[in-house]
Amino acid sequence: MKRTNALLLCCTLCLCAMAQRHTSERLHYQAGIGVSIPLPESQDNAKHLFAKVMYYLRPRLSAGLGTGISKYETELLPLYATLRWDMTTPHRFTPFVEGSIGYSYALTSSASGGSCMGLSLGASYRCRGSDEIFITIGYEHQHYSQQRSFDSSVIRARYVEEDGYNAMRIAVGYQF
Amino acid sequence: MYKFTILLAVIITSHVFASCDKKLSAYETGSMCVEIKEGDNWLHDYPLFLGIKKKNPPQIAIWIEDTNGMYVSTVYVSRKAATGGWIGADGNNRKEALPCWCHSRGIRNNDGSFCPTKDHPVTDAMTGATPRKGFDTYYVNKKDMSHYYVMVEVNHSTDFNDTYTKDADVNSPYYSGGEDGSGQPALIYKAEIDMASGKGTFTASFIGHSSPDGSDGKVHTDMNGISSALNIVKQINIRLK
């Protein structure tokens, strides 16, 4: 059910963005993938598939909403607001700063989601019209909790682990 | 209009997900709950670099012993201690972190020590990150033991004071692993669980500290030099749920 909801959300946002694409040059759609390299004390790499709708408030400032699927030790569906500021006026190469904040929902019954935030530096390359390829690198924090358990012939143990995942996140994507 | 459509889609969907995102519980009917309440020194400054410090929770092991003091099973052990995942310990496997639990468990590694290592991590117990505040752990005793002990060992890294110094000599009784070691040794709490007593709650008592350098698994009762470590844990209760 949650996976269906996730899919529905992605589709809704994509359709809204694409349907309105021709009515406003200010509206752009992004899709991409990313990987998180954990900082000390966080576990395992995380992988991300994301989609965003960005609206240009000013020529160099855009705000948007994003979602996707993130695979930590458990699968999460993040829903976040994002703000991007281009450091220069748009060129073929444009460096930018991007920040995001939101909440992630767990897609399994043994986990519960939590807040997420990120801050990254990036660069975009205009490749066709206003379409661009971008890459970002930055810090990511994701909070979530999951049930840990152990079962043997002697004991069955359980507890809820609160996990604050801190990582360096690298992402690449396409904006159109 | 389109902005409104997007906003509406997001709000509706987020509410759907919010209703799905439930509060997790490890409770199980008939289980015992080890309830650890954090003390004032639960979080401890751990030096990173350039004078930057990080607040670290302690390493903890919870295990069961029978009335003869024989190890039965581990209920929970912190991930770092369970996997030898020490960061910034300069190769030190921190045998002084939870020595009482390590020796009680009695599984010897290739290097002759009883500490789990990266190559020989704990596979016979539940492990996880120590929460940044007190927490509850649940267990069901499948052997139906009615009389046994729940042991808890707690330790901070680099918890130095005037007695347990970072530059203590290796031969000193206060040597605790050097610069990357424990400082004050691990503390041990013990609760006697007697189901025939009719009680529903059993409070663990502080019984002493572990070997400062991790060389043995004995409980030491000389409390000289133990100061702030006494406030890592405020109280430990074991409740029948």
C-alpha cells in the first residue's frame, strides 16, 4: 500500500510538472540518482532515486518540492522542500547551493521515518535549450527508527533503534 | 491554479503517509523490559579533531546469568563493542570497554582476547547503536528460567579524570588503555530476577566496576577514582510486561 502511495505521489508530481511545463518557463522538473557515503558512526551506503519540481522565483533563486525512494538499512520515502540559489547568472556552467528539509516515511512495517535535511554544492551544465545536467555534493542527515530483534533457542530480544544517519551525498540528475 | 494543484497533491499524499507512519514498539506479551534511565553524564564529550568534540552515548551490554553466575545469553550489546567498530581508537580494540561482558560470554578470538573484532563480530545477540537517551529493551526468556540475574555493563570512551588519566603507566592499576582508552572503567549493575517473589519490577544495583585495562572479567569493588561515571546511568529497572 505504501509503495503504491509512493508511486502515486511521484506520478502526481511528475504529471503536474509536465502538464504545466508549457504554461510557465519558470517551472522545471528534475530527476536523478544519488549515493550517500556514511560519515563515521553511520552505517552502510545509502542509495537514492529522486524527482523534484522546481519553480524559479527569481532568475537565480528557485524553490521546489521533492520526493523519491531512498534505500538505507530500510527503505524510506522522503518528502521535502528545497531551495536552490545559483551563485552566478545562468551560464553554460552554473555553480549553485542547494538546501532541503523535510520528512521521510518508512515503507516497511518494522521501521518508522523521521526528519531529513541536506545542504549541498552543485554545478549544472546547460546541454539543450533550458535543459541541464547537474551534479551535487554535500551533507545529508536522515533520522529514522527501526526495530532490531534477535531470536535464539534461549532468548528473543527486541528494541527500537533510533538512527541518526549522517553522510556525504553525491547526486547527479537531469533538469528539463 | 497549477501551484495550488501541486500543493494539494503534496498535502494529501503527505497526510496519507503520515497516517501510515506508526510509532514502533518492541513490546511483546509476557516479555521482560530492561528499562535504562539515562543519568546526567549519559552523553560524554569525545574528542574528534582540532578541539572539536562530539557528544557520545555510552557502550552498553545487557546479558543474563544463571544463579551460579554462568553466562546464559546476551540481550543487547552496543554495535561498536559488538563489531569492533571503534573510530579514532588508533587500532586499539578497546578490550577495556566492556570486559566483564566479554569474559562472561567467553568466546575467545584468534588474538587470544575475548573482545569481538571486525573479523569476529558478535553474531549471537542483538546489537545496535546506543540511543542518545535512556531506552527500553525487551526480551522473552525461552528457557522459562524463574530465577536468574540480569547484568548491565556501561562504559564511556576517554572518560578520564584525575585518577584514571590518559598517560597512566601500563603497569598502573589505573591504566585504562592509554590515550584512546576508557578512562574511568566500565560500571556493572546487577538485578536479581525471582519470578516466584511476585514482584513485577526488579531494580538493578550497582555492584562495582570492571577491570580498568580489560585484562580480566572480575567485578572490582574498590571505588577509588570513580566519579562522573557513576552518573552515566540513573536507574535500571527490569519490568515484567
